[in-house]
Amino acid sequence: MNKSVNLIDLFRECAIASFAISYDRVHIRSIKNTNKMFAAVINSKEIGNYLVERFGTFRTLRFSNGSLPNTRLPVKSLIEERGVQDFLRTAFSCDGGVSLYPASRNGKRWLIRTVFLSCAHPKLRSDYMLLLDSLGITARNVSGDNKIKIEDEINITRFREKVGFIEETMITDHSRYWRGYEKQNVLNLILASYSHPKTIFDLPQFRRDDDIVQPA
């Protein structure tokens, strides 16, 4: 389930290629009472059983009693089979994003620059950290925000070089400044901002109301 149609289409293509099923076996539908959310559904008990037997449960939400499902990522297999980069690119494209905006205090200004992955399950966050570490990317596991954050130039550069975002994956309406922009394009802006921060400070979406000169 996602808002980016390109990711839904990619899921369909991968399902068809992986399980040799016909195009019409993967049903695409919009989700009611959501803001342009789409889902891709495969009605196949055989495929479902295979995936659960191979990888375990796919549930990540807490049970009604407060306990967490025994969800995990196939870290060892992904590293041994050289699938870490593709896996992380998909994960960050679906459940991650970028933050780039100015902050100020006592007359000083600086830029907040972050690549993040949202994940509420602590075991999965730990697994994601292992996968990033296998690529030489250092991140922070921020349990208070339920996020993994990459926040410095060296590691954001490594993220762009080794992972990045799937083309045409858009930033959602939750972003105050970058809704409607491609995630990869804003990632490129983050890295450009280290050399030319003024170009970011001067962007129109960061202009405060009291900075706008009213006509006489």
C-alpha cells in the first residue's frame, strides 16, 4: 500500500516475474477514506503460504495485548546474496524520506539535513541498522521517533551512492516544504547544500511572512 503509483507498478512487475503469474492476478485498487492511497493485492493462498514459510510473519503492528510480532528481516541472506542495496532502496522509497529545512536560534541559521526510514518495530530497526552498516553507512536508531536517521554529509553521500531512492517516488503531503517533489531530487539538493547553503536558505518555500516586503 502506497501513494506512489510507480512503487505499486514496480510491485506488480516483481510479483509477475517472481511467481510467473498473469498481469491480471495482481489487483490494483484505491483505498477508501485515504488521501490517494493505492494497494496491490495478490489473491493467492499458495504464494502467501510460501512467503510466510520462507520469511515468517509480515505483521509489524502490536497485538491487542501490547506485544510485538516476531518479525525480522533476512539480514544474513540479503548480505550473502548481495541484495542489500536493492532491498534498502525499496524500503527507503516506501517508508522513508528526506528532510531539508532551515532552523534558527539567537540570530544564527543552519540547515536540518536528514535521510530517514520510519519503522515502529524495534527489531526491524536493528536489522535495518545492520544492513546499512554492511554498506559502510552510519545511522542513528532513534527509538523516540521510531526512525532511523542519516544526518551527516559523509553518510548521506554514501547513501546516495549505494542506495538512493527509486525514480519518480514522490514526497507525500506530510512534508511541509517538499510535497510533490521527488525524493531523489531533494536528496541531491541536500548534498548540494553543503557547498552552497545560501541557495537553500533563499528558496521561496522557506521565506517567512515577516521577510516579505509589502507594497506601499
